Amino acid sequence: MKVKISIIEDVLAIIKIDGEFSIFDDEFDLFAKEIAAYTKMGIYRFIIDLSNVTYVDSSGIGIIIRLATGAMKKDTRACVICDQPNVLKVFQVSNVDKIIKFIDSVEDGFKFFEKTTDFHRKVDL
């Protein structure tokens, strides 16, 4: 699992995950703690790019659920980029696809947050 996180204007986190999103990865615990720290800082808008994830287990889905429920408590949603059929199937079987917003790109995520919240991007990626 390889993770890259970018924070935009202290209100939005873009999380790109490559590889296997699993509790069995050495980086998983560190990633989970980092995500918890961001939510404690008040960041609850997330764009999660899973387009290069080849496998996700229930622990990975659990992190997505925590991000999505935290976002819902703040009247927004977590956005997920994913076109991997095997990963999408896990979202559908677990009904997580009902509480997240699927998007096609990071730019689509920016547009979603600009329309639904007071977030106004000042930087271009």
C-alpha cells in the first residue's frame, strides 16, 4: 500500500492509495492514525482516489465508512474515485456505496464540494 495525502486549505484532504488497501500492509496502522488526526483537526471533506487499488479488505472499508460517517455528521459526503470492478463490488456488497459519493476525478470532487459547501478552492492541482 502506497499512500499520498494532500491537504487543501486546511479543510479538504485528497488521499491517493495504490496497491492493496489492507490491514495486513505494514503502513495500514500509520495511515489509520493519520486519518484520525485529520478528522480531529476538523478536516471532514475527503476525496479518496482508489483508482490504483487492486484489493480492499474489511479494514480498508472500515476506514472509508469512518470518513463517510464523519462527513455526513457535517452535512457533506466523502468522495471516492474508483473504477476497479473487484473493489467496487466490495463497496456494493457492504452497502458502503450508499453513503459515499462516487466521482470520476479529483476535479469532480472539487466541483462537488464547491456546490455543496462553503469550500472555494484557491489553488489548482
